[in-house]
Amino acid sequence: MVLRRPTRLLVTLGVVAMLLVVGGIAAASLLSRKNEVPAAPYDEPVSAPAHDSWQVVTDSAAKLAFEVPPDWELAADDESLTTSNGVKLGHLADWGRYSCQGAEYGRAFAASGVAQPDRKPGKAAGELAAAVAADQYSDGHRTASVKVEKPQPLSVDGAQGALVRAEATLPEGDEPDECTGSKGTVTVVALATSAGNSVLVIAADSVPGPDEPTPLADPARLDAIVKSLRVAP
């Protein structure tokens, strides 16, 4: 992925956002019908803990709680990133850290926040998934192609919402980034809570970077994070 530890997140995201503006690409434009792909069947998240040893992350502002495996690293409470469509994500947790050319990266991260209140959950989730996918996988030379699945309705602790998955792929180019993966997936759950459109975001590389063959995140664990989501008081 392009963005990793919070010390890199804010700096690098600004560069990517500039790329999207200069290139004339807005996240919302990635949600055209031609980029939508059929959604795979999905079992709605449950409120049971994923595992006794997992770390509980509570986002009081977003009225959400979720769990991440014990080997994921939690960022400080005041660390956050803002996506190219203006959603501030906090309560960051990441996995698979590695160093490349003096910078730190990783293979997956989870975060939460509140998306645009004037959207239905499905639309909010779709726009956010497209934005995060473009932000994470576009680099200084190439803009990622993003495909967004149709929203899948779900209910968590009585809160109605939707789950959307997006896939980002970098086209082959003459100047590839030697440190980052060229393909990844982003999963966004948006729930209508008293806070608004409360969102959980999980992003992970699908292929390793060309210069760093570290393991990829276990898809079953990523799915378990989604299924651990619950509404917090």
C-alpha cells in the first residue's frame, strides 16, 4: 500500500491528493456504472468477539467498536488521515510493517470515522471505498484503476447500513514504485447511527511489492475484523 504509519500517512496522502486533482480525477467519478462489478454474497457482521486475544478498538465519536488481531499495531489516539473525499479516519491499526528506501510501509490497515451525513449509507460507503482505493494505490507516476462493487445491505446491532468493496490496480508503467504493492482491496462498512454515517475501513494489499516480498494479510482475518464490528454506546 502507499500509505502506512501515521508519520507517513499525512504527508503522503497530501501528495496523492494533489495527483488526483492535477490529473482531473475525483473519487466520485470512480463510481460510474461501468466501474461497478457484481457484489459477492456476504454474511452480515455479528456482535460476537472475533477472538479472546484480539484488541478492541472503540471509536466513541463514530459510535463503533471493532477488533483487530494481537499482531496489529495500534496508532496513538490523536493520529488520523483524511481521504481525498474529505473523510477523517482515526483509530488506526496496521499490520505487516516493512521499510523500503528509508520509509515505512505496511500490508494492511483498519480505521474508523464518520462519512458525509447527507448520503445514504450505501452511497457513503461506495464513495469512501473509491477514494481510499485511489489514495492508497495511486503513486507519483500512475493513477490506480478502481472498480467498486454494488453496496450490500446489512444490519449491525439494529443499525442499518451497507458494505462496499473496491479493488485498485495500478497499470504497468515505465517508472513503477519499487516499494509498494500494485493491487489491493478496500472494504467499507457504513452504518446509520446517532453519529451519522459511521464507517469502518479495512484496506489490504492483494499482491506484494516488487522490492519487498513480505507476507500478505490473511483474508479470513480481514473478514473477521469486519464481522467483529458493533455499535458502541
